[in-house]
Amino acid sequence: MADYHITSADVYGNRFTVVMHFPVPDTTNEAVVNYRTAIVEYQGGAPIKSVLTDIGAEQTLLDAGQIIERVYPFHSNPQQTPAEKQALLDAMWELERGNQQAELARILSYWGFNRTIP
């Protein structure tokens, strides 16, 4: 599985569209629902629509809630080498992984909680 995919670039090679895949924790929320189950339900159930075409095994991971997909713009400097751009993308993925996992915890922390008052 790739952590990110570049899907397009501008004519100068300075602005890219990047599709990133982030792992979903295999833990439960406050309602004792696994986050992977919760994200699939939150997104409307499987199959999960990817912006990518023909992603193979990654589609199985999306459908199972093991990964989530997000799309980002990425801007680079024309003077940067491909290795420098890759290092920036790697750092961006690491930062966004933490952001996305925090966001999942925030929006899904009580997903599936039900209570009937006696």
C-alpha cells in the first residue's frame, strides 16, 4: 500500500494534487465501537468511493475502515530537487497522519452510543 499518490501536477511541476492514505487505529471509542467500524458507518458503508481509479488492494483496506483517504494540494519551489520534494511530502504525510487520527477521535469518540432512559 502506498501512503500517498500524486494524481496531477500543473504545467510547471510546482503544484500537485496528492491523495494520502492514513491508518485508522484498531481501537474502540467511548461507546466500545471499533474506530474502523465507526469510520465505515460514518462514511455511509462499504464500498468507500476513492478518488483514485483501480487502487487494487487499497480498496479493500478502505472498505474495511483500515485506512482513510484525504486529498491535499501540495506546492513546491521550482528550485527544489525531486528528493527535496519527496522529503516535504513525507513530512506532510506524517503531520497529517496525526491530524487525521485526532480528527477521527474527535468526531467518532461516541459513534454508536445509544441509551434508553428507564
